[in-house]
Amino acid sequence: MIKGFYQESIFCREWNKEFMAQIEHKIQLLLAQNNGVGVVGGSYAPGLPITLVSELALNALGYANVEQFQRRTAMLFTNCLSAKDRAL
């Protein structure tokens, strides 16, 4: 994943400067509206793939870093559980 340029780290699966500029502006608005709990984004393609995740979301879900998130979720919403809750 590629780290974006917004002040809070945004990790994006695909690199497209125009896409990142648009999405980062929208993420700023979302984070302001939800008091900074983080953002996870993706699509409705088979398996519900995750396209981007914010650092706040990683922290809220209990992941140490984006690499751990990628390994444990395989970048799918269906696997997006807190690392702390995995044992459950």
C-alpha cells in the first residue's frame, strides 16, 4: 500500500495522484464529521476488497501497522476484525 499525503496517514492500494487528491479531500471531511475515528474504503467487487485505510482506523481496530493489517485481512472487508479480537 502507498502512503498518502494527508496529515493523517492514508494508505492506498493503487497509486493515482488525481484519485488520491480527490479522496484525501473527502477523507478530511469524513474525519472531521466522525471525530477522527478513521476511514476504511473499498468496493463492492467480489470479496469486498479494501482499497484504502487511514492510520486512525488501523489504531482503532488494534493493528500495529499497515503491513499487519494487510497480512491479517488479506485486504478484504470480510476479514476486517480487530487483531485483539482474532482469538475470539
